[in-house]
Amino acid sequence: MKLVKKLSTVALGVSMVVSLAACSNSTQTSTKDSNPAPETPTTETAKPAEQPAVEKVKIVYARGKDVTPASTKIIEAFEAKYPNIDVELREMPSDTGQNHDQLVTMFSAQSSEIDVFDLDVIWPAEFAQAGYLLPLDRFIEQDSIKMDSYIQGAVDAGSFNGQQWTMPKFIDTGLLFYRKDLVKEVPKTWDDLVKQAKEQKGKGGTQFGYLMQAKQYEGLVCNFVEFNASYGGKILDEQGKVVVNNPNTIKGLNKMIEVIKSDFVPTNITTYTELESHTAFIEGQAAFIRNWPYQYALAQDKTQSKIMDKVGVAPLPAGDAGSAAALGGWSTGINKFSKHPKEAWEFLKFMTGAEGQKFTAVDGGSAPTFLPLYDDADVQKASPLFANKDFVNGISAAVPRPTSPVYPKISDIIQIEVSKAVAGQQTAEQAVKNMEQKMNEVIGQ
């Protein structure tokens, strides 16, 4: 499992990749005759020829809760460019697990109620195999989309059995955000973080030293992957064999338990997802937070942040094996049962192209997957992260979650066993032993 290189503590480069610009298919047909008759005086104004009305099509785009204005701006810009297509935004649960389950319920019933939807990077293979996604290869070919302009890992996440099922929307990796007005020296290791979080709690109006995502959901898996990898642990090897029961994984899990059970995190930290943690941080309640790149944009939003211009970014602290960050991000696909696949593609292409990903970067704070956007002045201005090339180079070394066709089951196992360990119901040793047994059962080893 690869470890993320330590990036500059001045500004951790942000992974943002933006899709190709959408092309308009609109054309105009001339009504003039090649040899027009000479004009003759008339007392009546000639009536223009009636043009056939363009039928409007409505498509539904589903995504998790967007706390930024990015999605709204993308839809407004698209509808202005394609006046014959209306886009309805449908908000899905912010909890990725609940989001996943609702989509599966809809698609298993062959529902066409949504047309375009966002997918966590861990879903495409599962959804493609289940027959929920429309393959995109013919659309990509007909519009000459240059897939090598995207971050390769993000493209690969949407590929399965030799076909492309999704387009990459944005890419994420775990980062450490901190209060520049309080923190004088960024912690380099998890032991340093623990020490400073204890010292900073209560300073500058804070209530906590550190925030993270510790609820029993996918975010807990990402945090576990980071602690695990930073201490040299592995979950599956390159052949997909279960190797989670090893001393390094135990050590990483013990450090995670230490942080979650400390007195410098909220007493109800096991109920925190991204929503609860980022809200507490921008309200000035903590000195440090582990979160995704969008956190910076929220911290700089004067309409909701109390800590504008007070936030710095750094790599996550290192364990014995170095700093590690979970690879994350979202892609977008088309419901196989959509009644408007052509219009769905136009919106998907726009949203994941240069124009749409620029909104996602500038207004949403998420790193593009379209590489040319990192040279865009507006994107670089939006966040110091996006101007740092080290992050763009380093994102490919981010630690992926276990790659497996039964990943949802593996994720459930990790969530349950880590949650039990955090709650004191079992030791780290017992947790990894249980993971090993249950993972082998679902993988069939």
C-alpha cells in the first residue's frame, strides 16, 4: 500500500482535476433562398415563418448534500447553454452508506426517476456489475473526450471490465487543517498531534483540540485506512488476499482508539461525519481537523465561517511508516434506465468538463480531476492548495481503500469491528482477528 509523500506544510497541494469543456450541439439553419426575389413594396408586414417549438426535457441529477453553491451554479450555467434541458437537483443523504443504499433500492427496481448521479470512487465496479450504469464509451468517442487529460487514478476508478462507466468529477485525499492563529508548529507525527491537541484545547475560544469522522460509516473506514497505513499496516495484499491481522495494523488501530477516546475530541465524536466535523471547525470550536480539501473553501466562506484567513493546511501526521492519506473523491454516471440518455450525457459532460469542474473547484473547494485546471488563475486563486503542484503529483500515491468486487461488505466489516474497539467492547488485536475471519468468509478464501 503506497504512502503519501510528505508535502509542504506551507500549503498542501490540492488534487483538483476538471473535466473537458462541453460542446454545444445547437445549430442554426438558414431560411434564405440562394437567389432571393427583389423586394416589392407592400402595405403589410411579412409574417415570419413559424419555427417548430423545441421540446424541453427535464432530467434529474442526484448527489449528496452540497453545502457549497457549486451544484447550483453548475446547473444554472448548463441550463443557460442548453435552454432545452432543465435539470432538477435531488439531494441524497450526506451519509455515503445511506446514499448508496437508496440508489441500490431505486436501481434494483429499474427506476428511471433519476438520470445522472454521483458515485463514491468505491462504487462504479459494483454498480456496473449490477447493471445500474450506462456505459459511456460511445459518448466519449463521439465527442472526442481526451481521457488522458484527467488524473489516471480517478479515470481508472470508473473503469470496469474494459469499459468506462463514470466520468471523474473531483478527487480527494485526507488533509490536516489547523488554526494558524493558534498553532505555531504543525505536528509532524500522530504523537505530536496528540500532544498539541491537548495543549490547544480551550485556547482561542475552542472547545476541542481535534476533530475527525468517527461515526460508523464510510468516513470511519477512511480514517482507519490512514492510521493503518501510516504505521505500515495492510488490509488486502496485491493479490486480494486478506492480510489485515498484522502487528502494524494493530498499532495503527491502537493509535486511532487513543485519539478517539481522548479528552480533546467531542464526547460524541462517534456521531461525527464530515458535516458535523466541518461545521464545528468553521465555528471556531477546534484547533485541528482531519477532512477533505473542501474544508478550506468552507473556512474562507464569510457567510458561514468564523475563522476566515486563520486556516492552514498540511499533510496528515505520520506514524512509524510515514504520512498516509486515504484516496477519495466522486465520479458521475448515468442511470441505465434513464429515459433521456442523450440529455443526461450532455449534462454529465458539462459538469465533469472544464466549465463544470471549475465551479466545483472555485465555489465548492474540491480538487479537480481535469489536470489543465490546475493552471487556471481563478482555480489557483480559490485555494493555495490548488496552486501547489506537489499535491497533484502526490495524489496518485494516496492510499486506496481495499480494492475488491465485494468492497461494501469489507467496508461493513471494518466499520463494525473498529466501532466495537473504539467503544471498548474489544481490543485492537481482537478487532483485526475478527476482520480477518469475516473478510475471508466474504471473499471466499
